[in-house]
Amino acid sequence: MSQANLPKRRLLLVDDQPINIQALHQLFAADHQVFMATSGAQALKVCAEMQPDLVLLDVQMPGMDGHEVCRRMQADPALRDIPVIFVTAHSEAEAETQGLALGAVDFISKPFNPAVVRARVKTHLTLKAQSDLLRQLAYLDGLTGVYNRRHFDTQLPIEYQRCIRSGGSLAVLLVDVDHFKRYNDCYGHLAGDDCLRRVAQTLAQTLRRPGDLMCRYGGEEFVCLLPDTDLAGAVTVAESLVSRVSALALPHAQSELGQIVSVSVGGAASHPVPGGEPALLLSSADQQLYAAKQAGRARALC
Ligand code: GH3
Ligand code: MG
Ligand code: MG
Ligand code: MG
């Protein structure tokens, strides 16, 4: 893919003085997607909504200053990985060390040299792209290509917090392939692996909303995280997962469940509360999954 076809990198410029933002904007507007904020609070909001690849952050601002913005970003798992470069009139070594100690990746003094700023931004955007790629690889399951358990464990507390803020309900679905030990015994482990890939793809394709997440939880179990979804929504999704997998009609002579591969789903939904325990959602879903198995498999219970 040529450079021109790559999506533009996202840059957030934060400064309480619009004239300073303008100076930086001129440097980057042509090749980057540029967002702007004129206060610390606004900067945090844009970070959460737009997930920029890099933030150029003024230190001195009325109200919440740049250092506090950086501290809050570090404390928030959803913002922690966004690199920050401080841009400030303070050029003493002490100010610079303080900024770096807060977790900033670099430090630029005002008045700045445009060529130097461009070069540093380019370097940090390259590093960010590389670490995004590594993170992505670390979060994908090698067999099925869907997200892995590690990613689920990272996202669950993040989505839980997000639903506290939005007031929405959060749903978790646990999906388990029925009689999969028999499948391996009957068709062999390589065929078993193929089957898991097909099931994983189908489950992932069944989730429709951009915020929905499907992960391989381990073995022949998958987990879905559905933000802003209540129990009725969870039931609808869980039932469509069951029926979409059955519709694949993958032969399973030993299943005794229509001679095809099927899944059972257990689901739970609740309104997250501050201090609440996200893992409770998982254990409720697990109980429902157990009940679905007891009730005869190839079904969803929420
Ligand atoms: P149930 O309907 O009660 O869920 O029965 P089950 O046989 O699916 O459940 P059980 O937990 O007894 O067996 C799960 C099987 O999944 C056993 C294991 O060999 C198989 N399995 C787990 N991971 C993989 C994998 O990566 N590839 C293959 N081929 N099989 C796997
Ligand atoms: Mg300022
Ligand atoms: Mg299982
Ligand atoms: Mg199973």
C-alpha cells in the first residue's frame, strides 16, 4: 500500500491560545487528521472520543493544566497508550524532567522550530504505529484470528467504566461449542481446528454494532462483550449466535443434536455501578451457560 493510501494519522493539538494552535495546525493539516482543544477538560473529551495517535499538549492553561491532563490520561486505561508531547514556554531542564516523569514521550519548547517539531512528531507517530501493531498481535488469537482472552480481560473493565458514564447496560455472552470433544475424537484435531475457525468467524460476523467485541475465551469457548445492551438485547444476540452457527450445518455425526455443530450460549446483562465487580457479569453468564447445557444444549439462556 502506498503512503498516500494509508489512513491519515490523528493528531490532537491542545493550547489555551488559539494562535499557538494555528501555528501547529499549519504544520500538520495537510498530511494529518488534526483535532484541536483549548482546555484540559476538552482535551480529555476529544481523546476519549477520537483516540488520537499523538497529543501535542500545552502545559500552562487556566483550569486543568497540561500536567494534570497527562496524569489523568495515564490513570485511564482507555487513554494510557496515547503518547503525549509537551509543548511549553518553560525550557528549563526541571520542567522537561517533570513532564517526562508524568509519562510524556517528548518535550518541545516554545518558540519552536517547525522542522524540528515535524521531525519529532513523525518519529513518535511511527513509534505509535509500531506499538499499535504489536498490541494488536498480542491481542489476537493465533488459531482463529479473533481477539483473545487477554484483550477481553483488558476491555471488560474499560467497557464497564464506559457504561457507568453512559448509564447504559452492559451484556456478556459466553458461547461454548457443544460436544466438541466428540468432534475431535470423530474427525481429528485438525478438523477440530478448522471447525473452531468457522465458528469464530460466524460468531464475529453475527455481532453488528461497532462497539461489540467477540473473543476466544479459551479452548472451544468464546465470549462477547456488548456495551449499551440490556437483557432483551442480549437474548436477541444470543439466539442469533445459536441459529447462525447451526445454519452453517457443519456435520457432527456424534453430536446427537441434529448431527451438526451447535453452540450453547449463557448471557447476563446489568447496569454497571461505581465500585461494582465486572467479573460478576461473567459468572452470571457462566451459570446461564451451565443451565443451557443442562437444558439440552444448542440454545441460549440469559
Ligand atoms: P459440552 O457440550 O458439554 O461443552 O462438551 P464438550 O465436549 O464440548 O466439552 P469438554 O470441555 O469436555 O471438551 C472440550 C474440548 O475442546 C476438549 C478439547 O480437546 C477441545 N479443544 C479445546 N481447544 C481446542 C483447540 O484449539 N483445537 C481443537 N481441535 N480442540 C480443542
Ligand atoms: Mg498556555
Ligand atoms: Mg467448554
Ligand atoms: Mg463444549
